[in-house]
Amino acid sequence: MLTSNIFAILGLRAICFLLPDGADRLSLLKYGLAIVLMFIGVRMLLIDIYKIPVGFPLAVVAAIIGGSVWASLRKEARVGGG
């Protein structure tokens, strides 16, 4: 379980390197990924104390990344359109 979380964190980190051109458009994605990494770290610390169902972290990660992409695109449209 711990190794899968570590590989997930490394995979999230690789997203920034795979999308260098898109990083300009998604300016808030780095903050979303930072929040995801903090959430996963806290979850890893609490795994022995409290068992979190698998679906909840997946939903939280998807919501954070989706929200940061949506906010970035909205910010770019507001700045570009104004």
C-alpha cells in the first residue's frame, strides 16, 4: 500500500514534466498538485490510525486536479478576454 502511494506521487510529479507547453495555460495546476501531494501525505500518516475508504481519496484527488484545471482555464479566459 505504501509503495503504491509513493509511485502515485511520482506519477503526479511527472505530469508537470510531460506538459511543459500546457503549464503556461494551466498556471494553477502546480498549486492543485501541491494540495494533492499534501493530502496523500496526510493520508499516508493516518493510514494506521483511520482506514479511509478507497473511493474517497480518488474523488478528492480528481476534484482537486479538476478544480485547479477549471480555475486555470477560467483565469486565462478572464485575463485573455479582458
